[in-house]
Amino acid sequence: MTSDPTLASFFRSFSRSGGLVVGGLGALGLVGWILDAAMLKSVVPGLAPIKANAALGLTPEGLARKVREVLEQPREVDL
């Protein structure tokens, strides 16, 4: 079985974007709870706001995805 580099690149890009979106929404939700700003707690006005514990869980997920991305980058090795 061979792997398609284009498809693998798409999934890596999708994962990076997803981590950024999830982490960003979590961070905005936390800021909304800290500042008591209803606009930041809810993505769409009128819908239920994000709970503080959910925002607290989503924020480190986005950070963890970025850390993993940095750790997976190839490094130069001096011999």
C-alpha cells in the first residue's frame, strides 16, 4: 500500500487548522467568562454559551497541537 503525499499533507493541514480553531474558541470563551462578556461566551448570539470548564479544556488542546507540530519538525543534525 502506498501513501499519497498530497492527501497526507491535507490531513496535516486540517489538523493544524482544527487545533488553532478549537484552541482559539476555548481562549475566547475563557476571556468571555473572566470579563463576563456574553458576546465572547457564545459563538452565535442567542445560542447557549460555552461553559467555563469546557473552555478551560479546549484551550490547552490547541496549545498541545501546536507543541506537537513543533516537535515533529525535522531537525538538522551535526555529525
